[in-house]
Amino acid sequence: MKKAQLSGSLRANVGKKDAKATRNAGRVPCVLYGSGEQTHFSVRQVDVEKLIFSPDVYQVELEIDGTKKMAIIQDLVLHPVKDTPVHVDFLELNDNKPVKVELPLRTTGSAIGVMNGGKLRQPYRKLKVIGLPGELPEAIEVDITKMGIGHQVRISDLAAANKVTFLDPANAVVLSIKMARGAVDAGSDDEEAEAEATPAAEAAE
């Protein structure tokens, strides 16, 4: 998993009034939890936006008044109109404790079915997984080179190639190639011709 650094400052007060003043100063109220006592702090809004509006998922090295902790963003609240971060929850990581995250699903290669005119469908942009921090990949990658029209990739097909446990249903289809108008499924022409020829041969007999 990709790593990033973020610098924060401890918050002396945690009330609504203090939170509003923090946001007015261009900072975002945050909390770090996962190892006992919670730590309330703030970070610069421009810094945290680089992480939350990125397609990647990061392990974040938090430096809070000289103390460093590794964490991930567990939850966040966005302003309903401005779409800016209002509050961010960080979960402290433990190398020996599995953590739940959502990883991006990415494809590699050019699918045969797409080159033949089919359309690649990807209903899942991120997949829910659980795994040890040191074994979490940057993304779940799928080589779609050999996928033809009508082919599908399910969650169960991804398990063997990854060290994480998938939390989405095993039979959920994450990738598929559908027939599009004018598409030709390579390798199917002979089968269709054979199927058409058989009834004609039987009629001739």
C-alpha cells in the first residue's frame, strides 16, 4: 500500500466552538484511535484533501507534535454543499492486527472481447478487504487480456492471487465484457457455423 506523511497539531479543546474555529483557520479536526486513548488533533485542509480526493489508498505516517504513528483514514465527514472535509477519523495500525480497508480495483492489458467490439463493465471501483498492514497491496489488479465477450470475473476468482480476505460476496461479478452492437466474439464463428450446418445436414438425410 502507498504511504504518505501528514503533520498534525494537538487540539486543546474538542467542543463545537473549537472545531469551528479550527476549520476557519484552514485546518480539519481529526481523531486517532485504535490503541487505547483517543488523540484529538488537526491537520491542514489542503494536506488532507490530497489524500481523501485521491483514487489511491494510503498508510499515513502521522506526526502529531513530535510523536509518529502509522494509520489509515477510517472515516470522514464532508460538507454537504462545499464537499470539503469537516472531520476525519484515523485508525492506528498494528503490524500484527488485521485491518479492514477498501482497495481500488484496477485492470491491466487489453481484453480480446473489447478489441472485438464488446464493452467492459466494472460495477465495483473499490473492493472491501481485510489483511495485515504489511500485506495490503496498493490495489487489486486484474489482467483482462484473455477476457472475451461474455466472460466474467468474480470475487472468488481474485482470492488466490492476493494475500487479503475479500469481504464482498464471493459470487459478486466485478468485471464483465458484454456484447455490443456490431461486436464479434472471436472463436465463436466456427461453433455457430457448425450449429447451423447440423440441422441442414439432418434435413438432407
